[in-house]
Amino acid sequence: MVLFSEMFVSELKNIPVVDRLQEPIGTAKDIILTVGDVFPKITGLLVRLKDKKEEAVLLMGEIDLIGKQFVATKSVKDRIVFARPTRNELLLRQDIFDKQIVDTAGARVIRVNDLKLGKIDQDVRLLAADVGLKGLLRRLRWLPFFASIFGLFKKDIPDILIGWDHVESLKTGRATGMITIPSKHLQDLHPSDIANIISQVHSEEKTAIFTSLSEKTAAEALHELEPKIQALLLLTIDTKKTLSILEKMPVDEVADVLGDLPPEKTDELLRLLRPRKSQAVSRLLKHPEETAGGLMTTEFMAVPDTLTVEQTIQKMRELAPDAETAYYIYVVNSSENLVGILSLRELIVASPDRLISEIMIKKVITVEPEMDQRQVAQIISKYNLLAVPVVDKDKRLVGIVTVYDVVDFILPPISRRKRQMVG
């Protein structure tokens, strides 16, 4: 059993390694870790040998004591059997220090400044990542100096530790041996949290994370990202996966995404999308982005004014999966002119055999496709609407703008900044 008390990886750098007779063996350069467990086990130390001027692994079975002043072995140095690192092992300093990792509990990307080790049962294991100033100062050997400065003002430098059971390392392509984030962890996060993580990492990691997502999750997260990141991802991932993701997105969101791509890429994807969706997206792309037409979706529930309440409810069951919102049911005549609107409440409390033309609201607030998006937001806010219908010059219903589409124009500046931070 190794004698060991909690300490940080940075405290073990370059400390002497001696045998049981205090004969020098070398200096500790790094720590070997075997991946796989929630709190990974330390299996040995990478030691720079004094006599041979080379590095070798001193296995934990050979070690009697690990302290902040020195490491001692169980036997004399002539009887020590050294090993070499294997593929499923990591070097803590080399492979994890300064790397970006995901705090799955806080849904954020953090940088590792130091690593805390401790004993669980009989094993020395990696317990936590130090992501604060204290960890960085400890590594630079500046902690005693700054601690004394803080002490003059009766302040402490706080520990900012994240348990290793809450973090996952990112596979970058540059750091051989880094652990890929298990996709099951990502699927459990809210799309806004996934977008937040993708936004904070390097380009290689953005693509790696996005590619690992299921098509449904990727579709939900894509619309939460900034246009430049959306374009980067759709220009780097496989076209087949891009199409699968776009097919799972609402028409208006697809139009938003394709509108920020190079024209040739947009044309290619429109050709490859299913004809019905491609046509709907193409119609939306004709409208300027800053107008109601650019904001609207063509996925809504519209029913003929000749239906009864019971027939309308049945129709809703057919239309709901493709609708952007089910709170309002729009009523149209045979010429597709908007003649009224129903709320779910009105529909549910009405008699099944009653005609919807008798219970619908006939005075409907509408906007035109050319209206500026800020004016649309003002109308939605003024009348407390969840969505507003968009009609052409002939009063035909062509789309709807939901409150979600204009929320950034409705929220006060402080709330808007908070929303952008998490989305």
C-alpha cells in the first residue's frame, strides 16, 4: 500500500525519486493514469532516470511513499523493474494540463490549470480539476507569494475545483490520447447548453462535438448557434448528415441557416432536400432577413371554415406534428384567405358539432411579409400574442411569426444579454 495524502499534480513535478536506502533514482516528470473509471486510477510515475538520462515508468507497485518532498520506492534501485506507457494510459501534465474539458454539470468549457489527486480505498486516483487562479499560481510556483499578498488584506485565494465525475475531455485531433465526450452525456443536455459548449471550443472540437450528436439533437442545437458557427459546421461535416439534420429542422430555421451559407452551397443543399421542403425554404429565402417574411415559418395549422369542432380536432391530430405552434388554429376560406383564428381553449370548450366559423375570432391581427421585424415584435408584444399571422396583399395566409422568433426584440437589454450567454 502506497503512503499518500491528497496533493496536486503540479506539486510532484521534478521532486526527487529515491530508493529505500535514500539512494537517488531520478526525478518525477509526470504521472501515469489509466482511463475508464469515473475517478481514474494512477498507475505509475514517469521518471527521468539519473544515471541513464532517459525516462521510464515507475509502477505504483514499486512505490512505498509519495510525498511533496520526495518519492520513495519499496526496494533498492537495482531491483526496480521499470515499464513503458501503454496506449490506454495518459500523462496528466502532458495530456490534460491546459486542455479544454467540458463541465457536464455546468454545461460549460473550462481550462485545466491543475489536477487534484487523492486516495479512494487503496488506490491513488484523479479526483478533480482545478480551474481557478489558485491552480495556475501553484503551477507557476507563485502561490506562496500571492497568498501572502492576499493575506495582508485578510483574503484567501479560493479553490475552484470540479469533480472529475463532472468533466469530460475533448478530442481535438492535436492531443493524442484525449478522451472523447460520451455522446450520451451530450444528448442529455439542453440544446442551448450544447450550443454554448460548441461556441467556446476550437474549430476542430466544434466539428467533433457536432458530428457526435444524433441528427435530432444536432438539429435542435444548430439553430441556437451564431450564423458564422452554423456555416462552419455545415461546410465541414458530411453532406449526407447535413441533409439529415436539415430535414429534421422547421422550414424557417432551415431558411435561416441556408441564408448564411455561400450561394453555391445553398443551391446544392436545396437541390438535395426533399422537393416539398426545398420549395418552402426557397420561398422564405426570397424575403429579406429583417422582415416578417424573413422571420416567418410556413409550418402552421390552418383549417377550412366549413369544419365542425370535432372535425377540426381530428384535423389537428394530422397537422400538429408539422406545425411550429399548436396554440392557434388559423381558419381560411376556399381561396386560402384568412377569415378567423381559434385558440385551443375555445376549441376544447365548444360543442363537438358546432361550426368553427361560429366560434372563431374574426377580427385578427395580421402583418405583411414586408413589415420590419422590429415592428412585428412590437405588435406581438402589444397584443400579447404567441404568434402573429403573415398575409399577402390578397389576405392569403402565407406564414406565421412566433414570439420565439422576435424574443430578442421584446426582452429588455439585460435579459437579452443573459439569454445570449446561455444560448
